[in-house]
Amino acid sequence: MRSERDYVLGTHDEEIERLALQNRVWRPRTLDAWRRAGFTVGQTLIDIGCGPGYASIDLAEIVGRSGKIVAIDRSRRFLDALESSRERLSLPQIEPHELDLDESPLPQIQADGAWSRWVFAFVKRPRELLERVAKRLKPGAPWVLYEYFQYSTWQFAPRSPVMDEFVRAVMESWRAAGGEPDIGLDLPRWLEEVGFELRQLRPIIDVVTPKSYAWEWPKAFEQVGLDRLIDLGAVTKERARTMAQEFAARSADPNSLVIAPAVLEIIAVRR
């Protein structure tokens, strides 16, 4: 099992807290997508790259005690957080698996559906992972995926060269680790090639002010992301301070706008 440091965004406490906020911001959309996909009571669903398990908990509440959530991640720290929540909330239907999505075989199951969010942007062999997940889904099983398709839409308005520099550094760090931030451009074609029918494709691009709760999502990433870029040697501490000052100034300006990274929502069904 690879080191926790191999996670391009880290697995530290601040990242676990950021992922919790991210899930809260995105929960209304994911619940709606799961409803449209047909996730329901009694099903076995796979949470691919579950992280600390915030979506796994939401899914567990949908499938109930008669269902099962097969939650897969390679981070022991993330899975420890999930297992703690599972015990605290009494959700025995969550079944965590510590597996490397690039290297490890998936559990031998035939599931009724799958969910993944911002996973394929980070794995090194995304098309192979699509094929392996397809083999673990029943015919007719839906898969809901959220992935970026144009990460560079993330910018401030009025435009900020400092913000543009930060976004470029983030994208370069992901690619240096073997990922692809714009993986959503490839997924629809690959899904069809490995045996899925595309049911729904929806672009999601938020444009919000600091007054919006949705602003908290990119704001939290900026805070954690700068520390991670310093740790990776992708930006200097001095440059990171300049970026942090720019972010703080824009957050304090009620007339600022942030255009979030462009996300593609995919609902595909196994043929």
C-alpha cells in the first residue's frame, strides 16, 4: 500500500475537514443525481474512492439496513474516520475496503449501482478502472460520476493573474502525480467503450459571490491547497503568501465573483 503522502491533496486533518465541507456544499446536487439514477432501499452500491466516507453515510441512509455500501479507498486515515462515523451513527451497512484503485482487485460483488466523485482525475490508469468497475455492476446498474472537464474555468471576476497562477500550479501538481484534472473530457467515450449507455450528461459551473455558501467550497480548497503546494515544492512560501493575500482580499469584497471549476455530472447505465 502506498504512503499517505502519495495523495496529491494529502490525508491530514485539515483535508478531512475540507472534504466534510465539500460534501455539505454538494449534497443537494448529489442527492438529486442519486434520485434520478434510481438509488433506493435494499440496494448494494459501491462508493469508489470514498475518502472519509461522507457520501457513504448519505448513501447508507438511502439503502437502509437491508442494503449495503461497499466503500473503497486506499487511505487508512480516511477509512479510520469512516469507521468511526459508522460506529457512532450505527450504520453497519457500510463495508469499508482498503484498496488501491490503481493496483488492487475490487471486491467480488455484483452491485446495483456505483458512485464516484473526483476520483478519476487522480488515478493513473482511469480507463482500466472503468473496466474493472463495470465488471462489478449488474446489467442495468447505474453509475453516477462527478469529474472536472475544464478545471481552468476556476477564476475570479474581475480576473486575477495570481488566482490563475494558483490554478495552473494545482493542475500541474495533479499531472505530475499521474492524474488528469480535465478527465471528464475522456470519460463519456470510455464509458461507452467499456459497456455503458450514457443516460444523462450535465455541466455544472457555479458563479457565486462571497455571500453564497457555495463560495466556501473553493475557499476551503485554496487554504488547504496552498499548504499542499508548498509541501510538494510546487510554490514557494513567499508566493503562497501572495496568493493567500489575494484570496483573502477577494473574500472580503462582497462584489467579487468566483467561477468554480467546471464539473461534468454523468449518469451511465451498465448494458
